[in-house]
Amino acid sequence: MKKKLLSLVACAALLAGCGSSNSGGSADTPASGGTTNENGEYVLETLNITVDGTITATVDAGQAEFVQQWEEAVSEKIGHPIKLNITQLDHSDYSGTVSRTLTTGQPGDAGYPDALIMSASMLRQYQTTGLLWNLANAYDNAEFQSRVTLPSINMNLRTADGAQYGFAPTYGNGCVTYIKKGWLDAVGKTVDDIKTFDDYYALLKAFTTEDPDGDGTNKTYGVIAAGFAKLDEAPYINYMPEFWQGAYPSFYPNKDGVWVDGFAEDATIDALKRLNQAYKDGIIDPDTEEAGTKQAREKFFSNDQTTSEGVFTYWAGTWLRTLTDNMNKNEVKNQNGELEELVQLPPIKEIKDTVGGYINREAPTWVITDDGDGNDAREQAIFDALFETMLDGDKVQTLWTYGAEGVHWSTEAEEFTLNKGDAEKEKTYTYEAGQFHLRPNPNDPNSLWKKNHLDAVLVIAPLTNGFVDNDPLIQEGNAFFTANCVDAYPAASSATLTDYEADLAEAKKALVNKAVVGEITPEEAVQQYKDEFGSVSDTIVEELNSAAQ
């Protein structure tokens, strides 16, 4: 089979340090395939998909039942059986492992994906390689088109010549800043008092010095994040937006529509100065420098509040419920002995004046691999079996939204109690026959299941069967984000950027960390970047602007 490959330089950069941790499949996943029937039609028999941590029905949390019910429902819709194989990779090195798979294998090989999940930046990286199928025609003629309420999400994925290599079933979502209400009360503030960066900074100082947890030690911190910036993943600044404000440490189109290198701008120097001052003042948890998302959030909702923080910026919507549940599970309490609550901080003035609001990232996408044979039969069959049914509005979409019936959700009459025996947290749920409801989490029987892959509120074509989780915190979180977000800049894509993207991200992370902790000045950080990558940056900007003309 003929297939275009990424440049050798790109492969070397992308494959460096690749490794995988498969929680739902392995390299022994059978080869995909199909047959041609007597009418000359391609019949898909086996479908291999590669996914990241956004599929929450993992092997240990009901994935087998999800696969079984998917196969049954899709076979009924398509008219013949299809075997579904899921390879679920470690979220932390997903892009690296995908790169190794796509650049060393080809469709038909054991373990090679027919379809897989990609971030917006990954999509732009791969859509020029010939590895992905142009699904524009299939998308335009999909049955779900009549129910699409957010058409711009996928139209924005199209290239200048109208090709579409990714399918986004939802919009992207983004991060908002959460504050522990008990800590606000302890320092005599409300969320309405935090209007400007100075207000925000003063709050972080108060959380650091005024003993908001009430244990008399003054060992708390104002804020923690998964890194001072996420330099390898757009939109880069979403975990510490108040400090970055209008700075954007990557390539982006400015207000005049001209692509520029944001890391080389004075705005980045200003952001690094703010971060450096906060680090010197001790209001940023020093673990931020190397923390991943898991470590940062677990410190935030830790029961040991002397090592915790009052502010944490993280994903909106469902995560308002998840963070709250984890605090309750860990019995995090305010100074009055009551279970802690979270409030959401509206964007401060400086964010509104520059970016406009919290950033709604470009939507994650699904892609189909192209076998390069010039015939679309295989690829169209994959689209019909996977994407067409994913938004059927009913049985299959419910599987992707909530998981397996009887495991993750049910409409049967039932009653169950969470946290039985705990006087403060015990809660009994009672449902009548026919009433849609979520069930206890297979991994944590003292918490409710939340969702599988699709968010019912973010999806581009809503469910038509009325199965909507009415969790008030999730609704509150989604409504807050929708009212306070702006769309992210489009992810940059050029040949030179593809070759150097990994090196740029690694270098920028090192420079940011050094500037924040005071090993070098912010000015020196930006100058060192220009000295090492100036010519590369100029070439990338030139390519981006040439492509935009």
C-alpha cells in the first residue's frame, strides 16, 4: 500500500521518548479488515480504534460491557456484525505513542488504528501527511446532519481547499478558575471582590499568609497548576490564565490576522515577570513547576489542607462536579466544620481586555486512517460504522455519552445508597421504572458515574431520547463557561513547525521554568529563545502567513 510518511526530522522529533501504557488494548490487537460482498460492496468486519483518557469506560470501569453493547447496537444499524477493538493509551504520552504507530505501520497491520482521537494540534500536524482520510463528503452527507446544532465546529476544521480530515462530535470546552469558598470566607472575601489582577494577587497572598484552613501553621499556598504553562498543548495558557492574560507563548494570528510568534513578544516577558514575582512571594505552590494534571488536582482537593491551595484552574462543566465530589470524599471542610464548596471566578478585567474570556479550546477530533489505495470504500465503511452511529441521537450515542446500560446508567427501577454509614455524606437515590439515571461508578461505588466520552451538553447533535443527566453542578459549570468563554486561536500548522514542534515545546518549558524560579530573567528567557530558534521561528511565521494568503 502506498502511503506518504512524515519527514524523517519530524519522525525523529515525534518518536523521541515514546512509550505506551495500554489500559484497553495492546500491540496484539488483531488486524482490521473487511470483505467485498457479491454486490461489490465493502463490508467492514473488524474496527480498531485508538483512544486516550477521554474514554472513561476503561477496562476496569465497564469497557467490556460498552464494547458488547456497541457491537450489538451497531450491527443492528449496519446490518452485519462488526468486531470493535479498543486500544486505550496513556493520556500523558498519547501523541508520542500515536506518532510511533502511524509512522511505523500501515492500515491492515495488527494494532494499526482504523480511527483514532487527535487533539486539534495533532490534526493539523498530520492532515498534510497523507496518513488521514478526507472525510468532507462523508460528513456533508451524513444522516446526523439534519440534527446538527453547532455546524461551525466542523466547518472550522476544513482546509483552504475544502478538505476535512477530522470529525469533532463536540465543541472543545476549556478551563475556569475555581476557588474554595471556605477559604474566601476565612479571609473576608467573596468572588465578587475579585475584579482585577491586583485583586486576584491580593487574594493569593491572603490564602498564603492568613491561615485560611485555620490550623495555625500558615503553610498553605494561593494557587497550584499543572505547570506554569502547557507549552506542548494548545491553548498553552489555560491553567494559569490570570498570569498570562494577553500573552500567548506560541504561534497565533494577531488582531490584524498576521501570524506571529507569541513567545518572542514583550507580552510573554510581562507574563513571566508576574509569575516570577508570585513565585518569589511564595504564593504559587512550588510543585507547579513539574506537576502533572493528576498531581495538581489531587493536592487541591487533598484532606491535608496545610499542603493545599485555595485556587485551581481546571476544566469546566463536569469537573465542577468531579472536584467537588473528590473534596467531599476526602472530607475537606471549612473552618466551620462544613464540607468545602467551590465557586467559579469570572474572568478578571485584564483577561477580558486582552483575550476576552476563558479560552474555549479547539475541539478534539476523530480521524480515519487512509490506506492510500485510491478507493474510499473502506474509509466510508469506517465512517458509517463509527461516526454516523456515534451521533444517532439514540442507542449508540447514549453508549458514547454515558457508557453501558445496566453498568453506568439505567432506566430500571432501583434504589442505592452512597457513603452508607457516613452521617454527613450518606445519600440514597430512588428511581422509578423508566426514569433515566446514572449508577454508582464501577471504580468508586461511593460516587455516581458521570459520563463516558461525549458530553451531552457539548455535543453538536443532541440526544433525541431524553436521556439527559440533570446534575445541577454540571449544568452550573457548563452555563458558567459558555457565558464567559471565547474561541481559541486556530492551532498553527506548517512543515517547519512539524519538524521542530517537540524541540520548541521542550526548550520553551525549560526557559519558562528557569525564568519563573529566578535562574534567569524573563528578558533573558525570551532572548535565549530568539538566539536559538530565531531563524526557525521566522521560517514558521513565513510559512503560516503564506498559507493564509
